Amino acid sequence: MWPSKPCLAKLLKALEDSLADFALDLNREIAPLLDAALRESPDDYWLREEARAFTWNGSRFLQQIDVGAFCSRLKALTFDGLQEKGKGSYATVYKAVDRLSGDVITLKKLKLDRESEGFLGTAIREVSLLKELRHPNIVELRDVLWDNHRLYLIMEHLDRDLREHLDVCPEASALHNVKSYMYQMLEGMAFIHANRVLHRDLKPQNILVEGDTNTIKIADFGLARCFTPPVRAYTHEVVTLLYRAPEILLGGTIYSTPVDIWSIGCIFAELVNGVPVFQGDSEIGQLFQIFQVLGTPSRATWRGVEEMPDWQPCFPHWSAKPISEVVPRLCAHGRDLISQMLRYEPSSRISARQALQHPYFQDLNASTASGQGSVNPSVCPPVLADPLSQSQESVASQTCHSLPAPPTLKQFRSMSQAIR
């Protein structure tokens, strides 16, 4: 446990409260708190250096400062013991410790490439959406720090993603647990879709699991989009290949919430079978994997399929397999639900809200649905001890600035015109 820092915590609270105070008297209101924080941590090199950088001479500020930037820099000092947990095209994810509370947090460092609108658009989307989408089954964004080259998202920490959970916890694939996970996932997605947001990158690695309660939380909104009727054209290079809907694989750029439902259907099948249901190694390979299971689509199963940009009349013809062969462990209600999720015709796919009312979930009580008590902890091995290395680069050395309040969803929808 990190030593308590009540004076630093009090200073940060005062700085946050004063961000909108244009009549702030720094030397009367903030200087005494900073002096107390420095006395509390006489050996804290970074705290002393940050104070000096903002014209602190040991007893007072020599000039007015950017309070937001100062607050953000001091917040960065409270995170230490960084350990890299994952790296992608847009961001690096770390596990860290909040020295004030002792809590383990997830710190996501997003790259901001000034020469590429893609990175900036990704950052704006994720911050804006996570600030707005508050739900028990959506990962919580706690704070935001940024500088000219990096943006940091401070989020709640969860033990594992769903793929890791399945690998280390044999009981997780029990059918009653699968039902609980699916219900929670659909609760989160129903809320997301009700707020007119498409996730567009649902996969087990972006579904997090809280180990103590087995609560499911949806994460990683870097590819998410707001949408407003009528549905507009979007990029088709979204969603990890194994969970990508056929309308996107066939070059479609006009799509909506059914693309997320398809991904959820793929995750559902993977939870039951233990492996992805469609395992292509290219876009055409993924299409053919889908065709071999569901049958090659035709006008009867998908109106307008022949008008899709990448449809070819010479595609091989396969007959559909019985759904009982695709997910043999599922009950009849479960097979019916997954069939409605994996329909070719996007408009015929069940919605997240409708899926929650499906008979498959009729025997799910409230405590099980929320994840409470759905897995026997004695069966699942705990997360391996993962001590945080003190020698890792500290985020405190980064020059961070305060992020303005993220736009609301309404404002974001108009902003998205510029970054689409």
C-alpha cells in the first residue's frame, strides 16, 4: 500500500474546483496547499520539479499559471509502477497504481499523430463516448490527461478480458455462466445502441471480466461511431476479421447496429464452443467460412445481396448446416437466439433490447444476470501475482495538460462530420 498523501489530495481537489474560477488568487488559495504537499513529501523530486516549472519559488507563485495544466501534471504524479499490458495501432495499455488511494487502475496512452486525422478521431471518439456512456456493463473512464503528443485515459482496472477468462477458468464455459455473460453483454449493448452509438469492434478481447463478481464490461471504443437516421456511409475497415458482419466483408459502407449484433452472435458461439465459429484468414476466407456454415446467401436469405460492392456471382454454393451442429451444446432457445443474431439480412437480426426478452433468458434471476455468484471462485484460478515494477518509466515524467470537458453526444455527432 502506498503511503497516504492527504495534503496532495487536498491540493488536487482545490485545483479541480478552481478550474472555472477566473478570480482565483493563487498565492492566497493554492500556495498554502502546495507548501503543505511539499512538506508532506520532502523527498518527492517530481513534485518539487513540477512546482518549480510553474514559477514556484518555495513560498509563492511568481506569476499566474495555467491551473488546468498544473492540475493535470500533479495528477500524473499519483500514478506509478507502470507495467505494459498490451499495445495496438492506436494505444498502449498499462497497469498502474494510484498512490493516493492504493487502487490499481488501467492507464491507456493514445498516440496523437498531428499528420493523421485517424489517431485524433480515435482519441476524440473514445473520450467523448466513455464520458457519456455510464453503465454497469461499460468500463468506467475516471480521468483524462493529455499533452501535445499523448492522451491518457485513466480507467477502472479489471482482471481479465473474456478470452483470458475462458482460458484460465474452466467453469466459465458452463452454460449457465455463458447465459449470464451474454445477458450482461446485451444489457451494455442495448444501452450503447439506445444512445445511438455503434461499437464496431466487439470481440472477446474487448469484453472485460471483473474477477470477484464476474461482471462483464464492454471496453475499447476507439472505433465506435455515433449514428443518426438515416444511416449513413461509413468505412468498411472495422471489426476484427473473425467477428466482422458479412455486409462489411462484402464492401458495404451503409450499416447500423446489426453489425454489433453479428459480432455478439460470434462471441456467443465462441463462448459455447470454446473456439471462434468462423475462422477465416482473409476477408474472402472469412466470407467462405460463413457461407460454409450458414449457406451461401441468395435473394431468398438476403435481399439485395447481389448488389453488394464485392459480391461475385461465381461464389461457390454451400448449403446451410443445421444450427444444432454449429452449437451442439446449446438448448433449443439458445440455438434460436443465436440464429436470430447470425442472420444474413441485417434488418432481420434481433436487436439487443429484443434479445434481452428472448425465452433463452427467462430462467435467469437478477443476481445471476448481474454476474453475482455465477461462477464458483474455487474452480477458477486467481489472476497470477503481477507485482508492479518500480523501475518502469513513471508517467509523472510526461508533460501533461488538462483536457477540456469532452463534448456531449449531441455535440459529438456534429463533430464526427469532420473526422469521419
